[in-house]
Amino acid sequence: MSLLEIKDLTVEFPSRRGIFVAVEQVDLTINPGEILGVVGESGAGKSTVGNAVISLLQSPGRVANGTIHLKGERIDDLDEELMKAVRGKRIGMIFQDPLTSLNPLETVGAQLIETIQLHLKFNDKDARARAIDLLTQVGIPDPDTRIDHYPHQFSGGMRQRVVIALALCSDPEVVIADEPTTALDVSVQAQILELLKKLCEERNVGMMLVTHDMGVIAETTDRVAVMYRGKLVELGSTEQVLKNPQHDYTKSLISAVPRPDKRIHRFPLVTYIEDAHDSKDDLDIASHWLGKTRDYEKVEGPLLSVDNLHMRFITKHAFFKRNEQYLDAVKDVSFDIQQGEVFGLVGESGSGKSTVARMITGIYHPTGGAVNFAGANLTQISNQKELNHYRRQMQMVFQDPFSSLNGRMRVEDIVAEPIHFHKQTSSNSEARAIVHDLLEIVGLGAQAARKFPHEFSGGQRQRISIARALATRPRFLVCDEPTSALDVSIQAQILNLLKDLQEELGLTMLFISHDLPVIRQMCDRVGVMRHGQLLEVAQTETLFETPQHDYSKHLLELMPKFEGPALAS
Amino acid sequence: MLGFIFKRLLQSILVMLAVAFITFGLFRFVGDPVNNMVGQDTTLEEREELREQLGLNDPFVVQFARFTANAMRGEFGQSYSLRIPVSELLRERLPATLELSIISAILALVLGMPMGIYAAIRRDSWLTKLFLTSSLVGVSLPTFLIGILLILIFGVMLRWLPTFGRGEVVYLGWWSTGLLTVSGLKALILPSITLAIFQMTLIMRLVRAEMLEVLRTDFIKFGRARGLGNRALHFRHALKNTLIPVITITGLQLGSIIAFSLITESVFQWPGMGLMFIQAIGNADIPVMAAYLVLIAFIFVAINLIVDILYVRVDPRLRVSGGKK
């Protein structure tokens, strides 16, 4: 008999416009000691399955059909009181974001002890002893003192360990982990996944691991369930599903995952995703306004060179200089980017890679060092007009597609703004025509112009950002994690788009990512950063095949190994 | 923590000095104090002598220093109109205002918080709708109108409660209190309700909004997934997180209740500082106005200091400066 058995599960969300079926007739089983991966893109209903199991569906969602059995005992029709005894006690849950999963005003000990006492009726002393024991098991050093610390005193990875300890308080039989490592850095991710695997083995717990990350699936799970639009499209052993996918959706999903092991020219298009029409080929970009009249100075040598760039943030202001506390976010970073080259910067969060990008584009003024662009030292120019001349040539695409567009402006105005600011055209009608062409080029179509940003999905918004960045006819584009907020299939489209544009317009690019496979697919050369320092710069292929610096080796080792099916092409 | 309090104290002193400066300006620039004190037929020599006596011929800085030193001891000179020392007047009026404001602040908190919590937890119950609708009335009706309506209903028509004054008071040292006599308590009911209604609706709406916000957070969801019951989630985890903005607003509101109880005090002829202030304005009684300004500023500064310290008590994230372990 399997531990958890989900049969014919259908979850509905009634709304004014009719009933939205989030999960449709899903059958899943989990065995003791097994990790079942549930994979799919946003909106596929994979989290809803997990929430339905512990009956914490967001209102007004409801289980419309199907049964859920835990060790043969039916749990989907329990009333709230009886269900409370199942939640936490027999089924533990781990959420995505460790930064918000803990009550910030209570010590981790208080939260652990509360949960332990709730389920196990221990007295204060025993509960505390168990809490310390749990913290030890999840690998928190010095648990005797750490237990009295508040969540903000732990790092993200450590907090996720606390969250896991909380989920394990009363030895649950099943653990549902909903994107447990998505918010974490690769090295921390590897540790947490290792921990989850170990716990499953040692305690014989059955785990449902919900994720969108194929790498995580490949590394951790025994079996995989692939979900697409609320339906279970494929279920099988991890090995079989990844190497030999049967369903078309699984095939295209897997082909969209950037491969860490090999560079391919373009991502195969995911035909299963709507709004995936490729950029219009009937527009010849090079002879268009965008490609023409690029009145730039000819540059000999590198287009951009950064010399000993340094950035110091003051973290604590004080009256006397010596009492100030500061953080050196970027320390003496130097590199060159040749014309037409795609240069990658890779590193974990806090490594200073975004700060470098912001100094290059002038959002931050560096504390020291020089940014040389097209032969001019940008940090020395104080004349705004002269500076704008160079600023126009470099544009930036930001990470978060939701907050980087002004929600009160129409797409047309958003894209036209830089054109007007830099006085690229004299007439409004000409600007409008250019905006329409730009929207065609990034694959949105001219009809997008009259809409507002909120009418678009994340991937479409990122296309708007790219259109805006191209509007000044730049020759240098900075992309700061342009796809890390997006699903893999959308990511593949955006990366394809960037590749096409780079080739057709001969753009030079600085591409920042924490995702090594993406870097491998996109970049010609890569710099590895840690703690504000640039540790290694190498040709991409050289770095991936024979990394020199220890940290680069370490990063590559931690990268979830996902090797898709043998490529047909 | 001590360093933090010390820093705040220093800032408070700066604020108080600024207020003292402005108040001092009142004496210097609003009318001539000598003219206010002497009769029509005083000769110029006598006036000059009085000036010398009062130190009005001293340099500006010396005068300001003297004023500040006196103010710190609670000395603001004589009231022009009542001919008694301002400090005595304050001593007489302060207890009335403080009692009224503190009782109504407590009333507002004790009623407003549970109502807000209830409205957040049971979002769709008919009682919540009633609270929300009636709170609109509370926010939109001006205080004086509520006061007059209450007087009309309970004082004039039903004749249950007195409509003005403090009733009998008992003296505990120099502090006069109406809390120990029946008539004093009765007299307190209408004005304190009048003063509390606006604060109560404000607190209720604030608590509700904050609580709804907190109930949507991940740690509440995670708590639910751990099997925690509603009571633990609502009152232990959610309420504490709700408190931070509530403390701010309540602190500021308490300050303004004390400072601006003048409308209520005049409607109910409550012998407090507000009423005194209004009369002082009418009589151009500068020492009284000055004393009132300094005192109110002091109360605001003190409350803000307490609020800041409470923040640090409630929110551990503020406790360690620098934050990192």
C-alpha cells in the first residue's frame, strides 16, 4: 500500500467568469522513502495539488472530485478540526521563500517549541530539547545558542533549514516541499537538496517535491510527474522521463532547458506554449531605422573596458568617518568587452555582479576606478549632454519584469520615452511608427502598443523591456538576470530573441546571471565573481571544460546536472 | 539599546529647545509685556524701571537662557489675566485634561482593537459590516457635533448624565481626581466617549487593515500548514505583527488627544488645559499660551520616545544595530 494516494483529483476555482479548473483528474501515489517530483510551469497546478493534500486551498478553491488517502485513511473529507491533527503532525509542508515563512517577531525556538508542544504534548524542557535536536539534524551549527535567535539573524539557507526543522517537528509521514530551493543560491540549494534526500532516506518519509527546475528534479527525485495546464501528462521514473520523454509537452519542456554540457546555437522552440510566435522575419532589421544611422564613433580595441572598479556602500552612517561601517560590494574589478561580444558575469547573490552593471550604466557612481566606453572615461564626464551621448549607446534590461515597467503608462509611451528623451526623431508619428516596428521585432505585434503592462505575462513584459532598451539604437546592452523570473519555455524564447538581436544588430552585451547553463548558452566569455571580486575570466567553453579557480570549479560542481535526451540535431 | 535611548533623548532635547525658542518669540514679538502689566497712567520712568527689573533690557541670548531655565522648572511667570502664577494654573488644569485623555485613549484601544481584530478575522459577518458602517459615521462626524448630540440625548432628554464640568473631585496631594467620586465618574462618561469615538474608529480600521495584510503572509500560511489552530495564529502570530503600526498611530493619537481636546473641553466646559488655552487666546494671555505650547511639545516628545522604545521591544529586528550576527 502506498503512503499517499491521490486519485482522480480535480480542483476548481469558481469565479465570476465561470469555473476555472486548476487541477484535472490527477492520479499520484507516493511511497515511503521516495521523492516524487512534480514539475511544470507556472499555472500548471502543481502547487495546487500540494495545497489540496493538506486542504489549504486558497479560497474560493475547492476539491470538486477525487479522493486523497494517507496510509489507507481518507483525508480529503475530514472536517477542519480533524484536519488540523493531520497538518504538521502527519504531513509536513515546506514553502518556497524562507525569508517570509517564519514569524519575524518570535525566536525560532519559540516557533519550534510551539509546534512540538501542539503535536506531541511535551513539557517545556523536553520540547526545547527536541527543538535543539531537530536543529542539529538539519545541520544548524551551535543549536544551543541559535535556538534563541530571531529569524532575521539567520541567512536564507539557514532559515530554510529552520523551516525544514519546523516541518519535521512531529515526524510526519509525508513532506510536501513546494519549490524549497527556488529562492536560494546554487551552493545553498545543493546543501538543502542533499539534506532533504538524507531525511527521506533516514526517516523513510515520502516526499512530494514541487518545482519548475529540471535540474533539481534530475538531481533529487525518484519519480517525476509532469503537469501541464492542470493535467498530469506524464508520470514515470526520473531516468525514463528525462531521457526518453513520451509526451510532446515533456519533450518541448526538456528541450527548452538550457544545457550545461554543450553549447547549442538556438533553443528549440517550445511549440506547446501560447504567445510563442517568433520575431517577425519579414522586417529586415539591419536596413531598418534601428540598424541604420548608427552615428557612432569607430572604436579601436574593446568597446567597454572597466578599470579597477570599486564600490563602497556605507551601511552605518556616523558623525565621525572612522565610526562608519561600510561594505565593499565591488573590489577592483577590471575587464574588457570587445565589440560584438557577449560577456557573461556569473556569481551567487551578493557577489556584486549587479552592482558592476549598475556602475557601468551610471545608476551608481563608482567609489573608484574607471568605466571606459567607446574611448571615453564615463566617470570623468560631468557635462550631462556629453554623458547622454554615451548613455544613449548603452541600455539595460532588468531582472524583474513586473516592477521595471511603469504600470500607469501605455506600452507605446514606455517604449517611446527613450526615443523622445534622446531626441531621436523629430515627429511623434515617426516615433510611433518606430515603436510599432520595435514591438513587431520583439514578437509582440503592433497591437500591443495601446495596452498597459499589467495586461501582459512576465515573458511578454520582458519583451517590452527589450523593446524599450532597443529604442535608442544602442550598441551595448546590459542584461541583468533577464530571465531568472521566467519559466523555462519563456526563458528559451527570450534568450533566442536576445541572440537574434545580438547577431542582426551586432550588439555588444554584458549578460549577468547566476544560472550557469544559461551563461553557457549565451556568452562568448565569462567572468566569475564572488564577494565583490572578479576571480576568473575565460572563454566560456574553456571555463566549463577546464575551470582554473577553485571557486569556479566549486560552482560548476554544484550546478544541478541535467542532461536531456540525446539531441537529434 | 542604551545608546539608542541616549541618541533619542538628545534629539528630544533639541526639539524642546526649538519649541522653547518659538515660544520665547511669542513674548518678544506679540505685544509688549510691560504694556500688558501696567496701567494707563504709569510714567515712562516707571516703565523703564520695570523693564530693567524684568530683565527685558538684557541681551537676547541672556533672556532666552533665562526663559529656558525657568521653563525647565515649570516657571512661566504670571498669567496676565488671572494674576496667578502660570505654574499654579497648570497644576490645577493638567490633571483634568490628562484624566480625560487617558481614559478616552484606553477606551479607544480597549474597544477599537478587538473590533478591528474581529473585523479582520470574520470578514463577512454582519457584525463586521455593522462595525465598518458605523465607523464611517465615527470618522466623518465632527467631534463637537457628537458631543452636542450626546449632551442632547443623555443630558437633556434622558437626564442620566451631567452635561458639563468635572463633578466632585478629590485631592491627592496637588493632583485633583474625579475618578474616586460617583459624580466625577459620571461627569467623565460623555466627554471621554466623545473624545474616544474618532480614535476608536481609526484604531479599528487600522488594526483591521494591518491584520488582513498579516493574515495573507507566508508565515501564517506556514503556521496553518504546521497544524496551528486559529487562536494561536490570530492572537499570537498575527496580532503581534499588527502592533507596530498600531503603536505609532496610537502614540501620535494620544498626543493629539491631549493637545487638541480643546473642542471637547469647550463643549463640556471641562476645566482642563484646552479650555484654559482657548480662554488665554481670547485674553492674549501670553505666559499661559507659552506654557501650554511647551507642555504639549513636551508630551509629544515624551510619547514619541516611548513609542520608539516600544518598537524596539516588539520588533527584534531593530534590537541589534547593525543587524548581522
